[in-house]
Amino acid sequence: MSTHLPSADRSTTTRLREAFLTSGFTVDGLLELLGAPAYAALARSETVPALRATRGGEPLETLVRLFLLQQSVPRARVEAALPLAAALDGGWLRPADGPPAAGDAAPAGDAVRATVDVRPYGGPEGQDWWIVSDLGCAVGGASGIGNRRADVVLGVGGASTTLAGVTVRTPVRRALDLGTGSGIQALHAARHATRVTATDVNPRALRCAALTLALSGAAEADLREGSLYEPVAADEPYDLIVSNPPFVITPRGAAGDRLVYRDAGLSGDDLCRTLVRGAADRLAEGGFCQLLGNWQHVAGEDWRERLRSWVPPGCDAWIVQREVQDVTQYAELWLRDAGDHHAEPGDGRADADARRAYAARYDAWLEEFERTGTDAVGFGWITLRRSGAAQPSVTVEEWPHPVEQPLGDTVRAHFARRDFLRAHDDAALLGTRFHLAEGVLQEQIGPPGAEDPEHVVLRQARGMRRATQVDTVGAGFAGVCDGSLPAGRILDAIAQLVGEDAAVLRDRTPQAIRLLVEQGFLLPETGR
């Protein structure tokens, strides 16, 4: 991997961006050129299908070979695709050390190579963006890069896109991207924040973030080097804080194996706990802090209560655990990420020393988990909102099921509904008009031919895609909620239909209504 990084000169990046657009070096252009299977293979760091699809001499094929496949390409082909002199002067390209790839005949020394990986990325409203990372590291997070350089900068992985999707995207004055990496979160924030500050302990990451923003035509961010909240300790509060931090739980004393993008050097899940607890002092009133994290499942402790204890006073929280791995799966995942995974014994590729080194690293992970009483590790997202409430709303749940991204509006609506429920007692609830959320379907489950179903299930087709079981009263109530009548009037009508005492029904139903509102099946008509 080259240690050189290009200049973020806006004149050069503008010319490169124009060349990329002209050649179709975009997400749509790559899909059309490579086809879906080869494009998907690139996301898995598999390059052979893309190599086969770029054997011609068209400008787009040249750019794919340069920046995605890291091939040497003859200068003549490169000149037809982009401003070669400017790219060389700006450090985006360098003379190749060896001959071009097979089929690209050129005199010795007459080829160039890319110094960084540049990968097209589609913005949420169809924008053409480009993410800059180190060579061979475009896919971030547990990708098996096998690069032992401590300050290596990865590109966009599943964690990055997850965080971008769940982030609340309302216009804000000040946004903070803490641990910016290649700059993907700062790039998204630049769309709706007047001012973006991005921090990282890795100066190389800050340079990559600057390149990503410049190449994508976004406004410059205030880039600061430092750990956690230290670089912004003196700042006024932020309206939005996002972070995809180095949350991997690695063994103590493994400093020589540390990779900055994933290892914070803190014990266990202390990094995530510290970020959560410190957020309240850095958030403006009503501001959101959204981050991804790993957390330990400690024997004898309820993981939900453990995470609940992290939430600082004055903040509402919604914590969603998306996945849990036992300690062996977790260790193997991140050993593969660092390129420490071993070949199978007897396959002739891994010698005894390599297998012993792998076994020693693996054992160190398991020893650390045993020492801390950790039997599993959870992964998910954490959202805080500074509400100042005397009795904050804290929801901690496990939801491993498919969701519909982007979820930013769903997250914002979750907290708005919690505000509503906190402000309305049962009497006020029955005086409220509700309407059924868009995309809610009803399923009836029971034996064929039965007069009444055994179970009635409401299911969301959008957002979190939740499902909840209701009784016949709950199903009937939800079915007629169109915003025209208060909840109490609807219950009175249902009581008359089913022959039940209206007062009894009014008394026992509010809790069920609260649950349907909390989970987003029913939405209050707050404007009436």
C-alpha cells in the first residue's frame, strides 16, 4: 500500500469529478458496465469478474482498473479518461513500478497507477459521490483486508451505510462526525448541516475525509485531530453528533496488533460507554447523538440494564441490538478482518509457525473474554436525544429482523411519539384522535373455516417492520382510526357492538393504545 495521499486542491478535484461524470464513473455507470454480479463481487473485495468486464479500452473501463482494481494502465489510455498531468501533479496517480496488466501492452515505464482507492457512492437523493480510502481497503469493516499498517483508512462498509441510514436528517446548524474515517458521515451531514466538524485520532483519516468531501463537491469540514470529545471540548453544543467509532472489543496488551480504525485501546466496551455518557454535555437541547457500537454480554448481568445505565441524565434514548455473536464467532470475525485467519491444516499454504501465531492470537481473545466474564457480544445502534426531561424515556430492545432503510424519519418519529405519550395521561389519550400508520396490514391466523381467528396480528410494511398481536377490540379500534373521532368515542361504539360495559373498556384499553402508539402502528393527530 502506498503511504502517499493526494492533495485536496479544489481545482484538481473539480476537474477529476467532471472527468468521472463524463466517463460514467458512478454507481449507475458501474452497474451498467459490470453487471450486478460483478459489481456485488467488488463489494466483497473479489476483483476477477470486474477484470474480465474491463478488457476494452473505454474511459470508464480505464477508471475502474485504476481506482477500483489498482491495475497499472498505459498513460495513453489514462489521458483519454481524465486530466493525466493534473492527476500526477496532485498525487492521485504515480508512475507504475512494473508493466501494465495483461492485455495492456505498453513500453516499460509508460504506465501509471492510482495512489488511493476511489469508489463511486450514491447519495440519498441520487447524488454522485466518491469515497477515498487506502488502496485495497474500499470495503470497510470485517472485510479481511490483511493490511497490518496501524493507520490504514478503510472505505464504506455495512456499518457505515447502516449509520448513514438511521441518522436523523433534519436541517441543523452544527453537526459533529466523531471518528470520521474516510469521511462518509461528514459527507452526508454536509447536505443538511450549516457547519460540519469532523474528528479522528488518525491524521491520515482526516486527509482521506478531506479528499472525499472535495472530490464529491461538498463544502469543506472543520477537520480536527484528537480522541473522543477532546477536540471539541471547548465548542458550543452540537445539534447532531454521529459516530461509527473503533468499537471492536480487543484483548488488552495487543497494542502491537492495533488497527486504529477499529481498536480504541480501551478495555472492553468502555469506548462506547464513554461516548454515550459524554454526549449530554455536547448536545444542544433537542439534539441527537447517533452511533454504532459493540457491547459485552456479561454473565449474571442483564445486557439491557447494563446499557440503560450508560444513558446520561437529561437524555432520552433508543438502543437497538441488531445482532449477537458468541465469543468464538466474534474473535474469528475480527481475526479475519486483520488478515490473521489461518488456512486449513494440511492444505499446503499455511506453515506451522503461521498456525501457531493464529492460535496464540485466538487464545488471547478468548482469555480476555473469560477474564471479563463475557459470553457474547452485541452489535447495534444507539440514539440519544437531549430532552432535558426529568423522567427520560429509555427504550432498549433486541430487533434482529429486516428493516427498511433509510430509518432517519422513523427514528425522529419514535422520539416524537415518546414525547406525546409522556405528556398524555389516560384521560388525555382517550380524548386524542389517531390514524393508522401508512403500510400497516392485518393478518388473521386460525384454522380454515373457523368463525373467529385465534390470533390477529398487525404488521408494518415500512420502517422497523414490526408485528404485534392484538385482540378483536384492538384490531377493530385500529381499523377505524382515521383521525375523525377521539379514541374514547371509538371505544364507546365498540363496547355497544360487542355488548361490553363502556366504562370497563375505557379503563382497560389505554395501555394497549399506548403500545400501538409507542411502536408506530397508531399516530396521534396532534394538530387537533
